Amino acid sequence: MGKKGDLSNFERGMVVGARRAGLSISQSAQLLGFSRTTISRVYKEWCEKGKTSSMRQSCGRKCLVDARGQRRMGRLIQADRRATLTEITTRYNRGMQQSICEATTRTTLRRMGYNSRRPHRVPLISTTNRKKRLQFARAHQNWTVEDWKNVAWSDESRFLLRHSNGRVRIWRKQNENMDPSCLVTTVQAGGGGVMVWGMFSWHTLGPLVPIGHRLNATGYLSIVSDHVHPFMTTMYPSSDGYFQQDNAPCHKARIISNWFLEHDNEFTVLKWPPQSPDLNPIEHLWDVVERELRALDVHPTNLHQLQDAILSIWANICKECFQHLVESMPRRMKAVLKVKHHISMVVLIIL
């Protein structure tokens, strides 16, 4: 117990109190369980300086990057989120009397709250569509999980035989994951692959339909009549269900709109904002399928094997997984309302 600064403020107060009560150094040490040297030192500091708080100096080497240096490093990060550790260190050392190494840069960045992360990949979105997203979030901000349970989600996705292993990393703080400077825009990938259409609701996974060619209005009409209609009438026999689809051209074709009008007494088509895949929880199921495909011990070598693997993975997605996604919808609406005009897209991280 003899080290300076080992005592808490309360313990130091007890020492001063014991000595002021008339106890000797030995009696105070025996009563409190501290050494005589500690009792003497603490009481002396109180008598001379009037303090009972520990003011022990930090141990170890003095930090090479002070508050001013941290501000400088922060400006470097803001200027180039994709800078490597080496580049940040080099730029920081320019014009500085005392240079630092990469290890110091890494330690300083972590102390400042920065971590190296892969940026969220999001499509560009226009100002008009951004406003429509905000309008949708406002219209549904009071929907509860029970309300979202009445929605059936749908989408198409394409899975490739070959993938790019390229990785881009950026420096950001924990709450900056959707800052525009921390995002990477995406374009559609080419190459051989399998396209599928799927749907699900909180209650169950729906069908997953392979699409052998580019989906047009006629093909989508077959999907709607053969799969969407029986799913909606079975899951929502009281006609209180909502069917969600995005704004793909084949979804908005006249024959599709007319079909939905003919069946509007059985379910409602949810009016969906353009360019908003991040709000659709089925996107996370596509991620699940993608991860499982990459984790296969034996990877598909042709499109037939790839299709079989996709169907198998989809059928084995656990109920807790897709129910958790539906339960995240209130948080997604709050996230859109929170960011408003500050960013072009939000990608929700399901906790």
C-alpha cells in the first residue's frame, strides 16, 4: 500500500480524519491497515497543501501526440478517409519537429476513436428520391413491430460464380459509418450467375424462384399470380396484408398494376420509395445467402450447382433471423428521420 497514488480519495480522507482525531501515526496505520509511511505522507500533504485527492503523475513515456497533434491528425483523416497508416504518418510528420512512427499513429487514432473499417457500399441517390425516402419514413414512423408483421417483403438478387476479393478500407469513428466520406458507391457486377426472386414475412419464409432470363413484365406477372397471390391470401386471410416490391420497371408495368388493382380487396401494395434497398430487410437475407455460399467447403463450379446451393441455403435460414429483421423496421424509420438531408443513403446495422 505504500505507493504514492494507490489510495483513493476516500481512503486519503480517512487517514486525515484519523490523524485529526488525535491518533498517532502507528495507531492510524494499525486502524486503517496502511503503512506508517503512507499515513505520514498523506497527512503531511494535507497539512502543507490542503489536498486529499491523489495527483499522481501518469507513468510511462510522455505522449508524443498532444491535443494539438490530435487535431492535426483528425484533419488528415477528414481530408482522406482512405489514407493508409503509412500515408497518415508521413503526412503528419511533414513540418513537425518530432516525427512519430506508424505504431504511434495507430495508438493515437484508436485513442481518438478511429478504427479502420470497410465502408458501406451504397448506390447514389438523387435529391428527389432522397425526399421520397424521408416522406416514407415520416408516414411510417409510428408503425409498430406488429404493423410491420403484416408486410411481405420481396426482391430479386443475382449471385455470381466468381467474386472480387478487392477490399477498400477507410478510417472512421464509430458513429461515422454513414458519413458520405466513409461510403463507397457500387455498380452492378457482371459475369456468370443465377438470379432469383424471393419473398418473406415475419411469419415465414416465402418461395424462392429462380429466374432463367432477364425478368420482364410477363415473367413477373407469372410470379405475382403463382407465388405472391397464394402467399398473401394464406398469410393474411383477413386482407390486412401489405406486399412490398421495389420500383423496378417490370414491377411498375401496366399489366402488373392492373393485376394488383383487380386484387386490391385481398391485400395492399406498399408504396415504396425509389432507390431504397437498405430499407428492405430482405437485403440482409441475400447477405446471409452470400456468406453461406462463400463458406461452402466445396464451391459451385457451374450455374446448376450454384442454383441448388442457393435454394438449399434459403430453405435453411432460421426463423429468428428473418423475424429479427422485421423487428428492426422501426429503427430503420428512425434512422432515415435522423439523417434527413445529411447523407444520400443509410444502411442499417441490425443489432
